[in-house]
Amino acid sequence: MDDRLGELFISCSDDQTARVYDPKDSFKLLFTFSTSFINEWHTLTYLSLEEGGTRVAIGAQNGFLFIYDLLQKEFIFSERIHNGSVEGLDWRGNTVVTCSADNCISIVRVPKSTSMLTEK
């Protein structure tokens, strides 16, 4: 992660939340963020951290992809990108790749500036 954040441990769960912990301080809970603003059932299944960055990508069983900026503490992307559950997720460079139960992959380009995200 970015030096301003240091080392972090992040978990995602069935209760539509992600929790951010400090592994250097006995895994002290730093903060929690929720995706419950999506008004339908979903559980968070996979996540990937932006290498050297400040953001985390999280996939959900309802096909949504969320990208959250841990420094700004805000969502910069939340959109259904699959018709099936997200079954895998990886963040490499400026690209987030997901695979899904709908037998498709999605490639989302994530620029350094978060004003514009593009999906293929």
C-alpha cells in the first residue's frame, strides 16, 4: 500500500462490509465500510489491493464491483459488471480483472485519477 497507509489487512464478508485492520498493532480494527447502499441482497466475496496505491477492489455475489479509496474513505466505483457472482478478482497495474459465474471476464481500467473509470 501507499506509505501514507502503511501495511493493512482487509477482510470482506457476508454482512456487506469490509473491515480494515492494522497487523502491526495486534490486528486492531481501524475502520469499517459498508456496501449496504446497494438495495438488494449481496455478500462480498473477493478483494484485491492496489499495489503501492490507496485503493481496494471488492467483488460481490450479485455481480457488483466496488472500488474504495482507503485514504479518502470513499467509493470511487460501484457498478454491476456481471450477471452472475464475481468468482475471482485481481488488480495488476491500472487494471482490475474479474471472472464470474456468468462465464465472462471483465476488465476495468483504473487510472491514477479516479475521475473516469472505463470497463471493457
